[in-house]
Amino acid sequence: MKLCRSIPCFSFGLIFFFSVFFLNAEAFAKTIRIGIVSDGVSERFPGAVQLVQDEILAVTRGEHTVAFPESQQLSGNYDINKINQALDKVLASKQVDLVITLGEVTTNEVCQRKKLEKPVIAANIIDAKTQKLPSQKGTSGIVNLNYINTFSDVDRAFQVFLDIAPFSRVALMMDGFQVRSIPQLQGLGRRLANEFSLDITVIQVEIQVEPALEELSEDVDAVFISRLPRLSGTQFQKLVDGLIKRKLPSFSFRGRRDVELGLLTSIIPEDTMQHTARSIAINVQEILDGKRAKELQTTFPLGQKLSINMATARAIGVYPGWGMLTEADLINEEDDRIIRTLSIQQAVAEAMSANPDLAVANRNVQAGIQRVQQAKSALLPQVGIGSRARVIDDDQAGASLGALPERQWTGSVQANQLIYSDKVWANYEVEQYGQTARELGRDAVELDIIEAASVSYLDVLRAKSIERIQKDNLKLTRKNLERAQIRVSIGAAGPEEVYRWESQIAESRRQVLNAESVSLDTISTVNRILNRPLREMFNAEEKEYKDPFSILPDRHMLTYMDNPHELKILRDFLIQEGLDLSPELQQIDAAIAAQERSILLSKREFWLPTFSLFGGVTETFGKSGAGSDPPSFGSLNISGKDDTDWNAGVLLSLPLYSGGGKTATLKRSREELAGLKNQRRATSNSIEKRVLNAVYLIRVSYPSIRLTMDAADSANRNLTLVSDSYVRGIKSIIDLIDAQNQALVADQQASNASYNFLIDIMKIQRSMGQFFLFGPEKERQTFMERLNQFMKK
């Protein structure tokens, strides 16, 4: 009995189950057809309709079936009548379940309608306040209407622009079709003028920009640019060039893309179209899930991301403050007017030709050549000429019997030739050794200059690398601030997280400024070494140094750094090279040789005389007065000498006693020689120690490259994981700050490790007295052959 009574209940339940199943299946299988109406085709915003369709399909896939009937994808061709006809068509069409509008005019037209037959999602709001769009607690409150407002703070844009380039008379360039079709826009300029106490002129831009540019009065000192969808790329570039030519600061309401094309600044991010399409897709999903359009959120803020085109800023003479520079995403930050490009090889070559310290050393060498020649001149014949005119009293002349005429004019030639003088020869030889020492001293200065130029250049690359890391860290901190703001907006975190990230941003901006200052300082150092104006900027060629081993002449050399055993052998080779090639040691050797020759001279001076030849001729050109004729006594005629006199001879000299000076000189020379030998031993030890220090640095810096790169990779992977966990509420802000700081330090250490290794390579070359990296190919090959042969032994 009970069984029979239960059968009808069971049957009824079964019927109900299948009814619900088939009804749901039918609902699930229904295709939602979406019509799209746009203002018109835009070259500046290509693929906008397709992007919206793709986003909707991506968001609804697996839950709803969506179609876009081709006949319901309409364009108003920038004609308000055609736009309204298209709206009438899709709103009345039985082939459309939901309508999307794209374009400022189409959106405004549909938002002004009193009645909508089906759900509408309207995008591309210019200014909700000016357009007086319906608003009710973040929704439209109008049946079947939802609009998408992605940029809701025009006032903020004006304030930021005023901070970058203060102005009082501004032109607001807007699309003429939009201004004529949306009467409310006439009040936008008036509202902003009242709020900011500015003189604002609205200029309508058509498909040609020349009339709009001509309409700019001379007293306009800034320009705001709206989206301007009807302009072609060529016409927009003409607009940009025209504003730059007039040196007018410009702000783009389109966003970063226009800043890249040459406008000065914007606070709108670069993903405007993508963000709008995604916002539309989210609300489409909400409607398909059963929510009513009038209840959907209307505000989908893009957030703010200040961008500044620094090339434009330089061209128009606008100089943003430090705060703006560290906050903004700087486009064309490197000054394109800097045409000087410098590689490490060029830096070394320029230092060798222009460094003032090296110029002084070269002058000393040139002066030394003349000192050697001066010492040598004493060994060569010495020839001189002279002329003499003389007058004596007549009684003396008469008494000379014709030997001393009262008036006489003579000319003479004298010559001397040193046969042998140990003192003169020793002086010549000592000067030769001295010249060798001067040349070796110059070589040591060259090595110092090469080291200074190469290390300072690498310091520039290091500073630039650290600067980029700090700027990337600042960008990441801004992203984390945005994440915190999202967490606060959904109630997952308190406002203290936002304040903490704002504090982090302030510190990161300070670090960026510090890194930029270090970069400028390193550039000044390079310029000083190269004898360039200290403030002259240059672009460093750094692509070669992303792989720090690329400067080595033979990567096989790296195999000698892989383990302690090989490194010990390499160390011994470098020490041997340093002792063999060191100009400092060779300079001391030259001084020792000179001192030994001085000692030999001091010994010989006790017994070895000086030998020389001498000779001369004297000719009497004229004589007169008393005594000019020889006297005669009767038949006895005393003839005088003729007018030519000559002499020749050999001179030998040997000082026998000089008051003990010779002995003192000998003892002094011996003591100086002993001092030089001690100095050589000390210098040899110093060179060996310098090589050892460089090798020990390599022992750390070479393996540190791989270790720090691995650490940086791990730290950045950890940062990615912690960032994701922070967004999902799993990790705290302290965890994320710690992970970000760890990644920052790891990136800096990785960069420092690479440049430390390169600098250590430069120090090794200096310590062994040869910069083989900058020598000719044959010299590098010879070095590697010596190294390989030594390592094999």
C-alpha cells in the first residue's frame, strides 16, 4: 500500500527533474548575439572592435555562447545621423540581445536616450561630470544602461600637467565632430577654467591639423590633446611636430602611446584599449550571469602612470623637477643630442693621446733625448771662431818693435778634440741610462693611464647598470602600490599598506637620484682622464659587456680559473710575467747601471788622465799707427812676423788632489748603489704582492659571477611567487617588501660581480706590466702562447 502511494510522488519528482534539466540545457545552449556600434573606423585606434570581441569571447568561454552577427557590427562613419540610425537598428533588431557602443559620440547618444529596449554597455566616456551622465552609487541607475568610465579624473590630469609645465593660457584640442555632436563639451573648458583659474580655449581639430595649429594664439603656453580618432598617423605627427616647433608643452588624453609619438606627457597608462575591452567583457559576463545592466559598476579606473618624453622636453625647453623625473616613466631618457659614443678601446686610445699626465711624461722623455745629446756633444770636436779689434797707446806700440801695432784687427779659429776623458764618457753613459729610466717611467705612466681609463669606463657601465636596477625597482614598487590599492578597495587590507608602499616609493626615488648622481660622477672621471670637458656627456657602448668574458682574447684562459690548482699555476705565470715586464723594475735596473758606471768613474779618476788635442789659427786683417811697421837700423832691416799665426798640441791633465772629494764621491756612489739594490728588492716584492692581490680578487670575482647570477635568478623567482601570494592574500606586505629588497640586492650583486671581474682583469694586466687585451692581435696571440706553454709545463 505504501509502495503504491509512493509511486506517483516518484513519478512527479522524475518529471520535475527532467523538466528542469532540459530547460537549463536550453538556456545553456542559447547563443547571445551582440551588436556593436562605433563612431567610425580610426587609423589611430585600429582593431578596437575586434579587440572587444576577442576579450568577450575569452571571458565568457566555457560558460556562455556568444556571437557577433556581421550585419549588426555597424559604423556611424563619424556622422551623428548615421550613428543614431545604427543605434535604432541594433536596438530594434531581433538578431541582437545586447548592444555595445564604441566611440565618444555613439556612447553619449545612447546614454542620453530615455528608453533602451535591451541591455547596452557604452564605452569611451570623455568626462562623466561634464556630460552629466546618470550616476547612482557607482551605477547608471537607468534600466538597461551600463557605461564604462575608465578615466574619471580630468582634474587630476590638469594638476599633474601644471606641476610639470606651469601655464596660464591653455588650448584644449578636441575632435571637431565630437564637439559638435556633444554640446556638453562646450562646458568642459569653462569648468576647468573656473576650477584652475586658467584661460582655456577649445580648438576643434578636423581631419587636417594645419587649421588647428594656425588657430593657436601666440599667448597660449600649453596644449591638451584629446583622443582625436579621425586623424591619420601622418596628420597626428604633423600636430606633434607643430607643437614642438612652437615649443608648447602638451598633454595626451589618449595615454603613453601619444607620448611615445612625441607629445610631452600623460598620466594614462599604455594599455587603455586593452583595459576598456576587458572592462566591457567583465560587464558582459555579469549580464549573461543574470545581473541587470543598471546595477553594474560604471567606473573602471585605469590608474595613473606618469610618462614624459624627455626628447620633447629638451626640444621645447621644459625641465621637470626631481620628483617628477623619479616618479615618471621616462621615454627617450638618453639625450639623443649626445652624438659622442665611447667604447673601452676608444677610451684607452683617447687617454693615451690626450691625458695630460702622460703628456708631461712624454715631454720629459723628449727633454731627456736632448740631455743625452748634450752629454754626447762633449765627445765631439769643439770648434770656435773669434775676432778682435785692439788699440794701445803709441809709446807702448813704438817700443814693441812692430810686435804690437797701435791699432790691430785680427780673426781666429780654435778647435779642440777630446781623445779620452772617462768623466765625459761616464756622463754620456749615465745620461743614456737616465734616458732609459725616463722612457720606462713614461711606460709606467702609460700603464697607469690605461688602468685608470679602463677601470673608470667600467665604473660608468657599473653605475649605469645599478641605475637601471634602481629604476626597475621603483617601477616594481609602484606596481606593488597598485596591488595594495586593489587589496584595500576589496577590503583585503587596510590603508596602512598603501602608506607603507608610498614610503617605499619615496625611498626608491631617493635611491634612483643617488644612482643617477653616481653615473654622472663616473662620466666626469672618464672625461678627466681623457682630458675632455668634465661636463661633456657620452653614450657608453655596453652591449659587449653583457657577457663579461667577451673581452678576453682567448676564453681558454678561463679554464685556468676554474679550480685552485690551475689558478695557482696561473698565479705563478702572472708573477713571472710581472717581474720580467715591469717597467718599474727595469727603471731601477737602469738607475743601478748608471750608478755602477758612476762608481767606475770615481775609481778611475784616481789614476786615469784626460787626453785632448787642440789647435788654432789667428789672421791679422789690418794694423796701423805706431809699431805697425818693423824698425830698420841703417843697412840692418829687422823684418816683422807675417799676418798669420797658428798653434797645435796635445793636452794631458790629471788632478792629483781635490781635498778628499774623489774619495767622498766614491763612497757616496757605493751607498746609493746599495740603496738602489734594496729598492729593487722592495719593488720586486711589491710587484709580486700586487699580482697576488689581483689573482686573489679573481679567485673571488670569477666564481661570484655565476653564484650571484644564480642568486639573483632565485631571488626574482621568489619575488614573483611572493607577489602572486600577496595579491591573493596569502603573504603579508612585510613578506613582499622583504622579497623585493632581496631581489634588489641580488640584482645589484650580480651586476657588481661582472664588473668586479672585468676590473680585476684590468688590475692583473697592470700588475704584470702589459695590457695584452688592448694590444695588436699578434701580441695577444704571443701572450696566450706563453701562457699555454707555461700551463702545460
